[in-house]
Amino acid sequence: MTRVTRCLSAFLLAVVAAARLHGQGPAPDDRLAALLAEGQKFYNTSTWDAANAKFNALVELARDRHDELWEARGLSGLGGVAHARSRFDDARRLLSQSLETFERLQSLADVARVERMLGDGAYVAGDLHGARTWYEKSAAAAERSGDEANRIGTARSLIRLDDAEGLATAIDAIAKLSADAKKLGNTGLEAAILHQWSDMLFTRGNYEAAIEKLNVVAQLYESNGRMEDLSTVYNSLGRLFRIHGQPRAALETQQKALAIQEQLDAPYGHVQSLNAVAVSYQALGDAAKARDYYERAIALASRVGLKAWLPLIRGNLGHLLVETDDVAGGRAMIEAAIPDDLPMRQSMRQIELAIADLKLARIDLAHEEAERAMASCPSGERIDCLYARLMRARVQLAEGNLQGALADQRAAVAVLEGMQSTLGASDFLKQGFAAWWVRTYSVAIDLEVRQDDWRTALETAELARARAFVDLIASRQSTTHNVDATSGLTWRGAAAGPITVRSDSSALPSTVAELTAQAARLRTTLLEYWQGENDLYVWVVAPDGTISGARTLVTATRIEQLVRSVGGPMPLTERSKDWRALYDLLIKPIAAHLPSRPGARLTIVPHGPLMQLPFAALRDRRGRYLVERFTIATVPSVAMLRYTSAQRATETRSGSILLVADPSSMPVIAGEPRLPRLPGAVEETRAIAHLMPASRTTWLAAANASEPRVLEAAPHKSVIHFATHAIVRDVDPWSSFLALGVPANGA
């Protein structure tokens, strides 16, 4: 829900200037104008008591001077503060009293402003019809007064209302308002419009543009010390993190917003933050904390009369109950919330009802609800329509309609592909997005394999495979914004986001034609895997273009256990057994399609837990390693090969080699045991060095294997061989590292 209370009194000073310009009432003395300015300043920084004191002083001084116009302006300021504190009865009384005076004195700029404020009051109370009535009156008064700030502010309110009612609203309309506000020099109004614009871009799936707008908004609010408004930016950023599959980052950002709100007497934003934190906890699977925050939000909204928030939060809590242990109770809560909820949320609520009815084995009802979700998903708001399609696919699967389910699943995948070029330009966000939506691709692959369409299933797997990494490689190779149209790249905006590792390119996925072409070019057999929740799929793409496939019933959990086992501290006999089990699962089903020539090239494209498996060490029943039969390479995606094919490879047969072994001063990680020395690594690298001419070899071991020495020696080497610890942190990948020596001086 878009923030509305901040703009209630944002244009008082502009109204004063307009009143002077149009001769509406006598020019005030400096004291009246100063009190108004001081009250507005305190209002903008959410210092409500001080703002009230200034507006009260304005009212008293105006009454002493029998100046009704300025008295009414003071009353409208008091009404704005009352609204910000969710004291709605007081707000309506004060605003109505001031409006009566403005109308009698024909101060049209003031009339337009207060009518918009009353419209905002109706909006947060859930009375959309009343809000529209007030906004249309305000628009007419603003037009007659010729006051530009009022015109822009009211137009913004009407666009926001159109969105709330699920009506299609042109993005260029809000873009024009933003330009008008910037031209006017009203930074508060400009920031509010940019924030609303960002929200509209979010609902339409244009995430990078939404982030760019929020960055500008945050700078405007920070420069003006408007912390309450900044908290609403944090909530919007959190929502963007969540849709990119980063709920933990979302939670941290929204907790910052909540911390600000807890210091203020502004219930509207406080409720918003409580709900946002609850949604992030729910996305993280922490139902207990999510429920606690939902219930706190409901209690606060009920206490202060924020009726518009209640159907949203109660519906969210109902969905949480459906996901956990009270399906019937949660469904009843969702159903009760629907009549009072905004039209823009009807599609998601129907989806949640369908989820509940599928759990309750009421497939006919779930079918009806999925169809209603499709019918009511807002035009242009792709994320709602995406969820609706996925829901209808689930229902059709339950009904046994595989063709219908596959059609919807493919349509959902197409939507996700459309979103790839509009994701936040951050490697962090792209990685999260791919992980968040992986199940959508898995279901499509499963349905295509059930139809015996292995070629299409292979292309679907390529759609989701290592896209973030391929985008990052493509971005590093793009040195200008004028990217060759044949390269399959889309260049996007360059505004700095909250995560600093940028990935500004969007690479196209590989098609079957490219897969077969790459296999032929490299004279290699491609071995591609996809790990579903309960099934493992593997494709063999031969250099002659032949494609074969196999499906093995094995859970992702079982594969993860085996991969961890072979790399862990188990006894050698146990590890050998697990290596053979992995061979039987990964190689045996497609062994007949692999090349028979010794040393033939095999390019493996792993997925999921298999990304951490050294395939070369797989052993068959006769004890032979896979590397004894094939020349093995591994890539995260075939699409990456298009960015390496044009690069001139460093000559490994005659180029220089760097060998790094067993640093003697390992880095110390707080709270973790010291990394042990690796004496066998020295022997390993010494043996390699003896095979090479001394003129080509640089060998750094023990005290010489420090980070500065390695960085100095690494450039222009054809081969770099590390024989040291590699620390991999799945939870925090950016803290993973290769352990090198730390110099005695700590440099």
C-alpha cells in the first residue's frame, strides 16, 4: 500500500505563495508565515508535538488578529498532524472546519489542498468511492486556482487510486507528473511521485527501474532528514529483495524500517512495517515469528482505526495458517477478508483459497478459484498473473489434465523469461531470483519429460541454468553500452543499487541448436543434469547432434547426502560405497550413450547439489575413475561457452605456470579453529614442478605463499595451481575464499 500521510500538509507554503499571487486574502505578516513554515518543518521530520505547537500558535495569533484565512491554515495543519497520528475523527473535524472557511473566502488553492487531504483520509479508511469524490473535487479547485503544486498532487492521488482499484494506468502519466514536480522544484512532491512510480514499476515486473527510482527517493529523503518517509523506502526495497528470492536481505531492510517507525507516533507506517516484517519471516519459513508480527499489526491497526490495513493483514495471516497447521481456519480468514480488500489484491486472495482447497481435497472449488484468479489478475501486473497461472497449473495437475497444466506452466516460464531483462542489476539479486523460481522450471521439465519431449525439456533446463553467472560474464565482456545486436545482450540502467557487484547484461539462454553446435565445435559430448525435488534428469548431446535422455527417481535430499558424504570425514570404505552409488545414479542410466573412444571429451553441466561434486572421481563397479575414460571439463551452463569461444586461449603447453602450496601463516577466522597445514600439498606441487622446465615454473610454498606474493606472480600465467584450503560458505557465498598466507606485518 502506497504511503499517503506524508503529503497531507506538504504544500502549505506553496499555497501561501499562490494566495499572494492571485490576491486571495491579505498578505500575512512575517510572524504568521514563520509559524506556518516552522510547523511544516517539524511535520516533515515527524516531530508531531512541535508541529502541533507551531500550528496552534498560528491559530491563536490569527484569531487575535481576526484573520480567518490564516486561522483556517493553522487548523488544516493540525488536521494533517492528527491524520499522521491516525486520529481520524480529529483530522476530519479540523479539516472540515478549515474547508468551510476556505470555501466561504473562495481561497481555491487552500480548498484544493484540504479536499485532497480529506480524500487521503477516506483512502486510508478503505473508502475508495469517497476518496475519488474528494480527489475529483480537489482537481477541479486546483484547476480553477491555477496552483501547479495542487494540480500535480491531486493528479498523483488519482493515479494511486486507479491502481488501488485495479484500473490500468499509463506509466507515462506518472512520468510526466514527476517531470512537472522536478521543474517546480518541490523535492517532497517529487520524491512522493517517484516512490509511487517505483511501486507501479514493481507491480509490472520492471524491477531494475523500480530500484533506480527508489535510490533517488532515498537520497531526497535522506538529504531532508525525513526518516519516516525513508522507512517506507526501506519497506519497498525489502519487497524488491523478496521478489528476487532474497528474503533474509528483505527482512534486514524491513527491520530497519520498523526500527524507525517504533520511534515515531505514526501508526500507518508502523502497521505497514509490522506487516512487511511478518511477510519476510513467512518467506523464510519462520511461521511463529510471522504470526507474531501479523497479530501485532492487526492489534495496532484495530486500535487506531486503520480499517484499510485489516483485510490485507488478516488475509496474509490466513495464508500463513493455510501453509502451516490450520488449513480450514486460514481459509475462513482469507475468505472473510476478501469483500473489504482492494480490487488489486483479489487475484492473490483467490490463489490462496485455491491452495487451501487443494489441501482440503476440494479440487472443483480450487478449479473455480484458480479461474477467478486468472480473470481478476490486474492488467499489466505480471507477478499476480504469473502466480495465477502457476496455481491453475497445479489444479490441472491434480485433475490429471497434463496438457492444460503444461500450457500454463510454459506460459509462466515465458513470463519469468520476460522478467529476466528487468531484474535488479546485481549479481546478488539475480542469483536469488533464479533460486526462488527454480521449482517453476522443474515442474515444466517434469511435464515435458512426461510427454517424452526431451528436446524441449532440455531447453527449459537451459533457461534456468546459471543465468546469474552467465549474465555476470557477459557484463564483464561488454565494454561499452553499444552492444552488438547479435550477441543476445540487453543493456540496462547504470544507477548504483544496494548490492555493489553489478551485472548489467541479460544473456539469452541456449537453444537446442546452440547446444548441438557447441558440442560439434568442441568435439565433445555434453552431459547435462537437472535435479528436481524427487527426480534427476540427464541429457546426452553428442557431437553429431543426437540427443538422449534419462530420468532417475531420486530426491534432491538423497543426492545432497551423497555429495556431502564423499567429501566428508567418513571412513574410506563408506566413501567408496557412496562414490559408486553416485556413479550408478549419474552415469549408469546414460552409459550406453557415452562415447566409447578412450580419452573422448566429456563436458559436464551439473545442477543443484551436483555443482559441488568432482565428477572425475566417480568410480564404476570395477573401480575405474571416470577421468580414466574421458577428458572431462565442467561448465555451469552451455551459454557460457559463447563468451569463451571468441577468446584467445592462453597457451597452456608452453606458457608459464604458478604453483601455490601450503601457506605457513593461514588466515585466522574469529570463532573458528585455525586452518591446519597441508604438508602433502608441498610434495604434490614439487612433483608437478619436476615435470616442467624450470624457466616456465614459479613455485610459492610455505612463507612465500602469501597473498601479496601470489597476486604479484599471478598475472599472465597460463596455469595457476592452488594446493591449499578452499573455504566454501553456502549460506554466505561472498565470504568463501582460498586460504593464502598472511604476511607477518598483516599486509
